[in-house]
Amino acid sequence: MSTPSVPHKLVLKEGDMPLPSSYTRTRFSSTEGVSSDISNIHIPALRNAYLNCKDSFLTFSVVAKVNGLELPSTYASTATPPVPTADETLRDGNLLLDPSGACSFIQSITVLQNNVQIQHLENYSKIHSMYSVAGAGLDSGGIRALLSGSAYYTGDLLCENGTLSQSGTPVTHFGLVASGSSKSSTTTPMMTFAIPLMGLMSTCNLPLSMLSSGVTLRINWSNDVKNSFYCQQKLTTSTTQATITTGEMTFTNVTFDAAVSVLDDASQLAVERENNYKTQPVSWTGDSYYAAIRDTTTTELGTATTANQILGGVTYTSTKSILYGSFCKPTESSNLEPSNLPHIAHDSLRYRVNGVEYPRQAIDTLDKMVAQTGVVTGSTSQSTSTGLMTRDFTTSNFRPKTGSAAATDIRNNDRGVVGLSLNNWPAMGATSGIDTRGGDCSVELTTTGVASTADLTSYFVACFDVQYILEDGVLKQAF
């Protein structure tokens, strides 16, 4: 007697296996070699190759000549190793690298193909710093912070003055200043960094094999040493404040250290059949950024007032978020604050986009500021004392330092940003946001009036969706 069998509804079908490929790291070098203003890195169209931008870094070395007062100098001692005097030891800590690290040296980044612009990010150092403060935390510390120059090891406290407390790194931590340096003119040791980039070269898997010609990564370096260096605030027992007046910087060893996947011929043919890129365009989405700038004067900061500012240029199909932060303006007489670290200089703010107020209630407390920023980045927490925005070092109504400080205060730097998400909940992580092409985007800023000794510059960074289109070997951007 046989037992009838009932066929199972489950049909087993094996999934496609990953295509065979080799993974290599390739360094694309700058064509300039040594530069003080622009470096161009050409990335050629390679056969069967794909550029993994998420695992790629910009690396470079910099030497700065800085003029001013009470700067680190060559030791007078002839001993081996030289023994510094008490005055020389004190001056060693007077010249500091900005807490934002390597990004402070970059004015703008442009991606081109055949000299045609694909993407341009102006005010790159400010945008990078604001997103680092908004979104970084313990998970972005460690080796990445050390490589980017935003943290350093002091021997007894790991990352004491970097990512975890956002203070500057003394340039003498990188080595002794160059021979012949004096307290009025010093040359820093060579400093080398590696940082991931924002924009097109951040997360996409760029199909180099599908390009008719390669792409060029153009780095415009900052021409102001005061944008990357500042001076330690003098102690109450000191008589002379260290300052920076002028200087120049030289950049060498500029490369794009890239991860490249190379397919074999059979795998490449499979990709071509699937995407059919020779007869139809290939497209993908990404993020881009635009910074609207506003001067915030001492008169405004010292007076209880409400100001409104139209954010010109924020006209995109999909504006997803806006990040606010104010930066100090360095002068020849005052370099006490890092100029590439964002602060919250106002007491409250609210946006009006296409005639609609966002949010309904003004962002007028530090709790609300942190909560709104957390929606944009998903990783800020006021209760986490080791993040970049913390209860100890993040305040609203910021004002620049003046005078002298006790020894325990010179390492602390205020930092903070305020974010506002314009994404609708169902569209989080997708192409979404608000179409701001046909209307105005403005911000309402309120201050209660606390005296300030210096003007600030406020940045409003809009993040928006862009679409990259690859057609006939030519890469384009639409937004």
C-alpha cells in the first residue's frame, strides 16, 4: 500500500553568487606635486574597475610657516636630545591645530570630467566640521580621529584633546618645529592626514569602466593659516598673549587613497547585460550640500533682537535638512578661538520654507536643539558626555573668549550646531524632502543680548538629494 505524497509549496531556488572580482587599494597622486593653492588628482577610466568611494580617503601632508608672537621656537639647548627651557616649553603649547583637523585646510572640492564640473562643494571645511560635530561620537573616535588630526595621544589620556573634548592639537605634538624657528616666525613640522570626503566621492560605487574618460578631483586649499591654526589663551600668570598675524602653507604628498574592485571579463559582461549602459543611462542618487552665509555682528549679539534672513541659493527639488552653526572670525589681535569649529550663537531659531514655518514652535532651548539635530544625524545625545555635542561643552548664546584663563580652562572649546530635518517620515532614507525651487527659504534668529567682542559668521548648510546620470560615458548631476 503506497502513501500519497503532497508536494511542498516551497520551491528552492539558489540565489545568484557574487561576481568574481579582485579588491585592491590604489593611490591616485596629484599632478602638482607641491602646491599652496590647488591640487588636481586624476582618476582614469580603468578597465572593468569600480571605485569604492566609501572606503577611500584623501591623504596629504602640510607644512605651515606662521608669523606672530610667542610661537614655538627652536630649542637653544645643544644637548642630545635638546632640553627646552621653561619659557620654550610654555611656547610649545601656544600654536594649536584647529579641533576639526584636516578638513580645516580645504576651501572647496570640485569633481570634473573633461573639465566639465560635475559637483562643487564650496566652504568645504565649514560643512565638514558642522556635520562632524552634529553626527560624530564614540563610534567615530579612535583611529579615524587620529588620522584626521582631530584627536591625539598624550601618553596618559587617549584622545584627551581631540574628538572627545574638541580642543586643538599643539603642532609640536607632530614633531619639533623646523630649525631656525623663532617665537615671532615658526615653521611647523610636517603634518600628514587622511580623511574621508563628503559629496560624490563619499559613498557611491563609481563605475570607472563605464566612463569615456576619467574624472578629476580638484582640491582648493585654504590660503589663510588662521583658518587652520589658533593660539592658546594665555594663563592668568602670563604677560603676553600668543597671536598669529600672517603665514603660508605648502601641501605635498596629495593622493586619493582609493579602494578599487576589478571584475574579470565574464563578470563585466554580466554587469553590462544587467545594466545595458551602452544603450540607456545608468543613474543613482546621493547627497550634496550648499552653505548660505550670514554675518552676525557684535551689535546684534549684544542687543535683544529678532532678525530674519532669506537663505538665497537654497533652491532644490529635494531639500532634506538644514544645519546651523556660527564660526569665529580670526583677527591679527585675537586668535583665541578656532575658526573652523561651529557654535550656537543665538538663543532660538525657526525656519520658514515656502511660507510654512518649520518647526511650528521655535527651537528655543538646548534640549530642543539637540533633539532636532538628532533627527538629522541620528547620533547626537545631550546625555552622552563623551560625544561632540555634550552637556559640558555645548551651550547656546556662545560668545568668543577674551582675556586670560586658569590652567584648567584652556583646553575646553565650546561647539554645537542646530539641525532641522525637512524629510517626511515615510520617505526617510529615500529621495524626499521639500521642493524649494518655487519659494523662499528664510530663518528667524533671536538673541537675548549678551555682549560680544567680535563678529561671527553664521552658516546654514542645506543638504539635498541629487541624481547622478551616466550616459554615453559622460557623468552628469541633476538636482
